[in-house]
Amino acid sequence: MIPTIEWHGDHIRMIDQRKIPGKLEYYVCKEYRDVIKAIRSMVIRGAPAIGVAAAMGLALGAGAIQTSSYKEFQRRFMGIAERMVKARPTAVNLRWAVERMSLLVQGMEGVSVER
């Protein structure tokens, strides 16, 4: 079985579902904005896959935030989360995944993370 979406090195790779069944082509997301574009343009389809893509996109976005301040990290992350939900506002699984990731970030206050 071929995964619909997966981490591939430092980026996300997903099957471009607009191309199937004619051909197997991958869409590469190097940053969260690419995931938003993929969701909007129907590269990835199906409620569960959209939810997974949103969570993975938020992880990409979180990894790119450069700050040592939790409050600043949280502010930027919540901005990314808001943009992610707007990719397809009626998608229940997308909203669920964004809410879960946001709760995770909110629970990180006081946690020290070194890179």
C-alpha cells in the first residue's frame, strides 16, 4: 500500500489526488503554506487525510518558528493554526486536528526545549 501522506526527510510528501487514477504524482510541502495550498486546491482529499495533513502542516510551521519565548511561539503558532482552519473552514477533521495541536501547544508553557 502506498501512503497518501508521509514525512519525507524534512518535508511532507502527499499523493496528488487530482492526478489519480491516471498517474501517481507527489505534491511536496516544505512549509505550512504549502499544506494550506494543498488542502484548498484538493491535492489531498477525504476528511481523515485532510486532518492528518493539517496536523503535519502545523508541525512544519511550529518547527520553523524561531524564538526562545513561549508566548511568542504560542502567538505565532496560533496564527498558523488560524490560517490552517481557513484552508477549508467546514472541514470537521481539519478543525479537530488544529484544535488538538493548539491544545498541545497551550500545555507546553514552562517546558524547556533546546535544539
